[in-house]
Amino acid sequence: MKLELGFTQINDIQFSKECKVDNGTLYVDPEAVKAFMYGDDDVKAWVKDFTFDVARPGESVRITPVKDVIEPRVKVEGPGGVFPGVISKVDTVGSGKTHVLRGMAVVTAGKIVGFQEGIIDMSGPGADYTPFSKLNNFVVVAEPMDGYQDNKHEYEHAVRIAGLRAATFIGELARDLTPDETETFETYGIKEGIEKLPGLPRVAYVHMLQSQGLLHDTYVYGVDAKRTLTTILYPTETMDGAIISGNCVSACDKNTTYHHENNPVVKSLFEAHGKTLNYVCNIITNENVYLADKQRSSDWTAKLCRLLDLDGVIVSQEGFGNPDTDLIMNTKKIELQGVKTTIITDEYAGQDGKSQSLADADPLADAVVTGGNANEVIILPKMDKVIGMLDYVDVIAGGHAGSLRPDGSIEAELQVITGATNEMGFNCLSAR
Amino acid sequence: MSYRVVHYINQFFANIGGEEMAHVEPELRDGFVGPGMALNNVWKGEAEIVKTVVCGDSYFAEHEAAAKEKILGWVKEIKPDFFIAGPAFNAGRYGYACSTIACAVQDELGIPVLTGMYEENPGADLKNKILIVATSNSAAGMRKAAPTMAALALKIMKGEKIGASCQEGYMPNGIRKNFFEKEIGAKRAVDMLVNKLNDKPFTTEYPMPSFDRVAPNPALKDLSKATIALCTSGGIVPKGNPDHIESSSASHYGEYDITGVDDLTPDKYETAHGGYDPVYANEDPDRVLPVDVMREFEREGKIGKLHNKFYTTVGNGTAVASAKAFACEYAQKLREAGVHAVIMTST
């Protein structure tokens, strides 16, 4: 399967009556975006109102609580449309051509529904830890209808769909653009790959999807991942939004939809594809809470690795603690099939860094990449402007009573920062 | 003003002699001796070796208490800003002496210390107690070891923030530190996998810990006479979370009285846990902390009684070391209260 991505760099976002992309600037009418978001009945039912703002790199701006980050894309050739099974129909995506508005994102924020939403600082020390400080962010702040507290699943769904619809609306503006840059990605059928790339080790990406319930869910072609069996995808399918995030876990190791669209493991494996390895496919597997599910999913992962006659896999985790069990089960079973593994995780070694970092371990997991210790404490200075609200800083995962200090600064663990210790290996942050 | 440093070396590096002279007793010399020059050169006057302690390796090994007493006495009197020992490379007794005396200076005199040696040197056993720079296994590595040790020592003297072990050159000491790599994690993972596939050396960024597994105690013989307590890492707390147990990375646990409580109702209890879907636990907190069922068992005589207190914390993102410390403390309370068994629920 072959996909061409055409990138248009967005250097600024301006509110305007006319919606267009011109000379690197996105002009967008918030009212038009709002009208498009309200085109969905669930959004209508659960979101009272939306407000809009723009956050640019280097500005003294804090966005919180953050739910999702989404890169606007539009499918211009080939079957299907972006976010299949959710926004577009369920056709198989990942081939043809897709246009991308690079350097920007849609960020959904607003009143908390659980504990987990995060912080994006556009400048200062916090900005070093989140990749989204480098983007021009079109921020959508949702205000829930009264009574949402008793209908959290419905409200979360509505905000998720609203964000995807905003990104779809903006992505559509890229349809007729001539991209600044194009890049082509292709993987082969099993036999074809062996013939085309003889002698290269055959490698797949075992992509673990968080699937533990509210704010811990991931959707594949619209299907809730906790109701899926381990299966395979062409890597390019992820670039068209086949996997979306409904998931805030702790913000630091949450895979936003942006992470799925720009999966760095997919990117790095494509860079090595045909040179040092033969990139075969992605294997997606969930992280459910029940032991029987964990056993079944990890059995299937190992089984598929063997069936595909792989030589090696990269395993990426999402979340921590309970999913450490899934990570270790997967790794151990895959290694016992004679398939070599490298895993990407992050650490909860305590604020002093002295604790054991994972909740489960096995000697077969001998090749580990870490996204850093999420318990490490950071001081985030006061920002001139807050998009969203600071009301929840003390109770989000990584905060504590008194995190928000009288002078407006925040003392909290890295956990609070969206994407800080991402376990797809999106960042340079690590630990030893 | 430059920082004042005391340097510890053995008879070989002081040019007294090899194995045949390893019996020499500790002596104190002015200024630097032997490898001390390389350290001084890097410091360029910002720090300086004011005294050098020379001691035979055999003497230290065979008269450890006496050697320590003598050397500590000197160092105490000199009051240096820093104490540096070695590097010892793969010399076993020298490495042991460097680590042992450095550790004593640090612990007993409160002076910051540093030593250096090969990772397999027996002296490296103390790497979790004192900072030890990893060196090659022979003195040929001095050209690399001395600048690394000198640079790290100067950082410590200046009170600067110390980076991760791989940046500063010290052996991993059980304290995880964040830093920014040059490449993103995914690229590092692909490179590591390609090396592993080609049987080339690779270094894991997190060596697997040896996992602490606790064997359960033997089963109770007679439940009908047992006092049983409920404990949880699922974050069940009185409504409003009065003790502010964190939603992740809990810094403490809560102890709550359930005398006369038959059922955990959503108007009085909730979960503080941020790591799972809280909707169902908040609808009926007994789902995580089954007080209702335990009361039934109590009435039916299946158990003697339910302990009148429960202990709770949030497991989410909480360091294993913290969890262990909480449990050690409240296990004692449970024991003192005559509790026979605990049902620990997790989420």
C-alpha cells in the first residue's frame, strides 16, 4: 500500500470571515468552525458553547485542561476520507494522496470530566517538554451542558467528535493547495516484500492502544479498541486518521490523535525501510483492564508475530502501571516466539528518581527505550494568558494540593504536561 | 578563591612502587602527586589539590579501621571543599580503598566526594552510595578519566545541577534522571532493534529491575473468628477527598473509620484515582472497596468481623518505593489492631 503525503507549512493562524490558506497563514472563521461542529447531534446535545483562541510558539500562553490535539488533513486521492468510521465512512484508508497542514494543530480544551487532562505551555521551561509548544494551535474550548457530570461518557464523546470535526473543517481548506513538499510511504505484501528486499530483517511495529475506559480509550476505524482483537494494519492507514484518541490517561504519556497521525515509530521504521530492515506492518493490540483480555491480546500479538515470520518488532506502550503488565506480557511472549523486541516505555521512578520505574518487569525485556521519569517535578512559571482554566491544576494527574501557587506558577510532576514522556518515542526526553 | 581539594591515591600512582610496596602506611603530602596534576590542569585554578593522601593498597585492606581513622583525622583537620579518590581502573584493592575511604569522608565528615574506576572493580559495589566515574580497565584510560572526573567534581563543588549518568560519566547509581537525548525515542528504538537483530552490542536505557514478589501467607483456618480489613490502591475516599490524596503519584495514604457503615454510597464516598474510568466506582464505591459484601459476611457469620478502619491510596503513577513505605506503616497498625487478614483491592 502506498500513500503520498503533501505538506503545507502553516506559520500563523488568523481569525477571518474568509476561510483559506494563503502564503503559510491559515485564515479561519471560528463561527464557521462552530457551525460545522454543531452539525453533529451529540455535540449539539452535550456542548453548550465553544470559544476559540490561537496559541503561537513562544507566546506567554498556557492551555489547560487539554483533551486532544489533532492535525488537520484531507484525503485528495484514493479511497476513503480522514478519520474513517468516525468522521468519514469506513473505507480502508492509507493509499492515494493526503494533504497535511503541518506546523499547526486543533487543540480541544475545557472543563474536566475526569482527572487527567494536561497542560501545554507555549513558552518557558514547560514548552521544552511538549511537542505542541512548537505548533500554531487553534484552540477550541468546550463548555458542557448542565448535567454533564452524570453523563461523562456522552460528554467526552461529544468533545472528541467536536475536535475531529474542527480538524476536518480546517483540513478541507488544504484540498486544492499545491503542497510545499511531498513524501511517499509504501509497504509491500508479505511475499512481495521478501522478494523486493531480500536478506533484510523483517520488522513490524507492535502498537499498544490504551483501552481502559473513560478517557482511556482509543478508536480504530470507529471501533472502541477494548472491543477489538489484536490485528494488523498497513502503516499508512494511521496517517489518514485510522486510529484516534479518546484518551488522556496522564497527559504526559497520552497518545493524542496528532501522535497517531504522526506516529514517530512509523516514521522511523519508514526511514530504515529498504535500508536496514523490511517494514512489514503494524500490529495493534489493546490494553484492557481484565486479566483474561490481557492474556488473550498478548497471546494474539505473539501469534501474529510468529505467523508473519518476523525477525523483530518495536513495541510501544501507552500509559503506565496497569499497562506495564500488557507491555511485559507482549514482550515476553514475542521473545519466546524467537522474535526480537525493543520496547518504548516511560518511567515512574518517584520524584527522587530512586524507585523501580515499572510495575512489571522481565529479563527478556533487555532492549528498552525510555521517555523519561514522569514523576520528576517541574516549576512552570506564571503565563500572561490562560486558555481554558486553572481550576483543575491541583487535581489533574501529576498535580497535588497546592500545585497552583499564589503567584500563579505551578509546581507539579511532568505528568501534567501533554505528551511530555510519550511512549511512541515522539520526544528526545529520556532518563538514566 | 579556588576550591580546596584532598586527593587519595595508592603507592603505585605515588611512584613509591608496585605490589612490593603495597604495605606502606598512609602519609600526607602537600599539593598534588602523580595523577593529581591532570585534575589540577582541568580545573585551571578554579579548584586545587591542597593535600594528597598516599596509602598502600595492602595496608588499607589489612588495616582498614586504622587507615580510615588516620585519613579521616587528616581530612577533618584540612576541611577541604571536596575529596577525590583514584581513579583506580581495574585495580581491585585500590578500587575498594578509594570507594571505602570516599564513602567514609562523605558520611562521617559531610564532605562531597568522587572516585573513578572500571565497572567490574569490586569497589564499584558502592556506586549507589557515592558517585563513581566509570573508567576503562587500565591506567591507559587516564587521559579520558581525569577530565571526566575533574569536570564532574567541579560541578559538584560549584553546586551545579548534576545531569544523568550517561551525560556526566558516572555509573548508574539507582537515581533516575531526565535529560534530552539527541535523537527522538522512536529513532533510538529502531537503531537499538537493528543492532539487536544483527547481534551487535546495544545498551538498554532501563535495565530491568529485579522484581519484588511477595509470597502470600498461608490461608486462614477459620474465617468465622477472623478480623478482616479492607485496603485498596483504588483510591476510595470519603466524598471530597479530605486528605487530598493525589489522583496520581500519591504522596500519602488515608485511614478512614467505617464503624456503623453498611454500604459505601455515592453521596458519602468516591474515588480519588485518576488512572481508570471513575464513573462506575463513583456510582457504587463498594465495587472497589466491598464494604457491603463484607458486612453481609459479618452478619452471616462467615467472617468474625470487618476491621473498623480501611486504608486507601491511589496506585496510579505512584512509585513502588512510596507504595511499599505506605504499606509498611499501616501493616504495623493493622497488626497492632489485631487484624488477621487483609483484602487488598487494586484497579
